[in-house]
Amino acid sequence: MKELSLQEKMSIKMLLEAGKKYPAIAATLNLNLRTVEKWGLIIKKGGDMNSPMGCPRTGRLSTFDKCIKDQIDYYRPSDKGWGALLSK
């Protein structure tokens, strides 16, 4: 699946503001309906239209409490391969 350009996302936004429905936008821009729906919802919620794809930059388990990360570090040596790797 190719990543949409900012121009394509702006086109979706303009067509939504003009009152067009998702199927009409998908047909006009020659895009997948699900892709248009996804970006339409992001746009309606005021989300970042230029957000990068992939894992968050903060890393795995970044939103977890420190005590949980400490427990993972405690158990990992006794059971190789258990738990996600943490960046120090």
C-alpha cells in the first residue's frame, strides 16, 4: 500500500468540506474507499495529516508505567525471549 501524499490528503479534506461523500471522493481521486474513510475520520477529528507511518518514535512500552518496565527487566533474564526489548 502506498502512502498518500499531503496533496492527496488535502484533496480529501477539500472534497469533504464541499459536502462530497466518501465513495464519490474515492472515485474522483482514484483511491481505495477504506483509505478515504480513514483519512476522512482523521481530518474530521482534527488529526495530523502529515503524521509518519510506523511505530511511535517514543518506542515500545513507552506509555507503560515504570514499575511494569522494571518487572519485565526482572523476568527477562530468567526466561530468554520473554517480553519486549526496552531501550535504556
